[in-house]
Amino acid sequence: MPSLFSPLQLGPLSLPNRVVMAPMTRSRADENGVPTDIVPVYYAQRASAGLIIGEATCVSPMAKGYSRIPGLYSPEQVAGWRKVTDAVHAAGGRIFAQLFHTGRVAVPALLPGGAQPVAPSAIAIKGKNYTDLGPLDYVVPRALDAGEIAGIVAEFGAAARNAVAAGFDGVELHAASGYLVHQFLDSTINARDDIYGGSIANRLRFPLEALDAVIAAVGADRVGIKVSPCIKFNDVVEPDAEEVYPALARELSARRIGYLHGALQGRYDVHAAMRPAFSGLYFAGSGFDGPKGEAMLAAGGADAIVYGKYFVSNPDLPRRLREGLPLAEGDSKTHYSKGPAGYIDYPAA
Ligand SMILES: Cc1cc2nc3c(=O)[nH]c(=O)nc-3n(C[C@H](O)[C@H](O)[C@H](O)COP(=O)(O)O)c2cc1C
């Protein structure tokens, strides 16, 4: 039975352990989406992870749904990320980029020229987006036309090529948390009556086109995808999740991608249905500590365990788990703040 400290082969990459760092938005990019100088320090501090999955990164200016999040669509962003990947590799680590488009989670103040956000359908999120300009109401997004969807697919491909150019070891497609890819999967958000909506096969079309563009750029064995079925976030509902996710998993198997990453938030039945339909590596995340992670691996429930908030406050998390050292609790007030505090100042044990 594998433990958290058994090595794992992910395509061409040899992971020294199965303690994976979750993708986490930390809002330390500049106004142009370029990682600031503290970002290489932060990721290099966490290079003992079997794999680091980088924070959600925009495929285009229209993808930007939060203040100070990074992109991978300009030469300056590629150069900024190159400093990050070099620092992680110099520290002995491996890092994937996570690519996303926020779709209807964006607000005009964050978009070029105050543009209206885009989404599968003109259905707004309830509530507010907490930006540097203050809390802003979500707006009714503009439904994408079919031709524009091809353009966004191309942006995912271009950003994936940029990730390779920036030195990333692979790319994770962010199909979770109610952002654009996830918006297409959910029939309460996607009300389209063209080939991108309606049946499950149609709702899978854009997610798989985006995935195929990433695969073409990176190679299937260096590609992962993150899903979070029925997550209570961004008005996700997914009334037919127990059918959608096994269907998605079968498509992922056919493409022989590196891994499927499931954030297990409540709907264990959906994960249980999805997992046997996928033939590759399965990464399980959300709510794990050391003992829970070991138990999951021992039960054959996953091939690796993904840790989020504990990696924020424990840069040396693998060592702490291996030696049974206490885990520091972090301060969520600095999750998305500016500067080094709460970012690069958590000490090793
Ligand atoms: C500060 C913070 C930022 C996050 N940003 C992202 C993100 O950019 N992409 C993503 O897929 N998930 C994001 N998540 C979710 C985590 O990847 C993970 O699924 C979640 O924290 C549950 O794992 P945990 O219980 O180990 O923290 C974020 C979580 C936190 C705490």
C-alpha cells in the first residue's frame, strides 16, 4: 500500500512523495498580472511537495475575476513565471500551472474597458465580488456566441504554450469552483440551446475542447484537470452531477491525461461514481490532514493527496507530516492581501 511518502510517476515526472500542494490564489501579482518578486520565494519555500499546482492563472484579460491575480497571456507574465519555475526547480521541486477563465465571476471594473463579463448564458451570480475597489455587485453576463467559444479555446491553448515557455512541468485545467469551464457543465448556469448546452455531451463540449487545446500544447501525460462537483460556491448546483462526472471521467480516460484532481467537498457519492470511470492517477483534496491522507491512500481511494490551507502556513508540510510534527494554523486574513506578510513569513518547523 502506498503512503504519503511513496514515490509516484506522473507521466515523465518522478514525484518523490504524494503530498501535493493545492492551487491557491494568493493575489500577489501586479496590476498587469505579472508575479511580483515574492512569488518565486513563496513557491520555492514549498518545493518539497511531490508536486506544486500553481494558483489559478488567467488565459486572457477577459478571464480576470479578482484583483491582483496572475496571467499567462503576455511576454511579461511569461518572464515573471520563469523566475518562479526556475526558483522551484533550483530548490528541487516540480510545478504545474493552473489555467482558468472566471467567466461570470468577473465584474466590469476588472475587465478591459469595463467590459461585460462573458458566460455560457446571461444568468448572474448572486452577491458581490470583493475587489480592491470595494465590494462590487455581480452583473448579468453576456452569453458567448459559438464563434467566440472557439476563440476562448484558442486562448487556453496559447496560455498552455506560454506555460511551457515559462518552464512549468505541466498544466492543470481549472474545471472547478464555478468558473467558466465549470459554468458550462452546470445546467442551472448553462441554459444554451446550441451544441454547447442541453445534453450532457453538449455541456462537456467546451470543457473538452479547452482540455484538448491544452493537451495539444503540453502533451497529455503532463496535463491534469481539477473538478469540484456540486461545490457550494459561485452558485454551483449541478442537479445531474452523478451522471456528468462519470461521463467526463470516461472522456478523460480516452485522452490518457496525467491526473484527475477531485476536491472532495461533500458529494462523496459523485466522487465514488466518477473515480472508477477514470483510468489514470486520481488526486484527492479538501479537508485532509496527515492521518486522513494516509487512510485515503491505504484504502486505495487516491494516488496522491492535495493539501491547501496547510501548505499556506506550513512551507515544509511534507517533513511535518512524515515526522508527525504539529501543523501551524494560518491566518485567512492574509490569504489575498498584498505583500510578504502571511505569504513568505511562515517558518519551517
Ligand atoms: C487561499 C485559497 C485560495 C484558493 N485558490 C484556488 C485556486 O486558485 N484554484 C483552485 O482550484 N482552488 C483554489 N482553492 C481551493 C484549494 O485548492 C482546495 O481545494 C481547498 O483549499 C480545500 O483543500 P484544503 O482543505 O486542504 O485547504 C483555494 C483555497 C484557498 C484556501
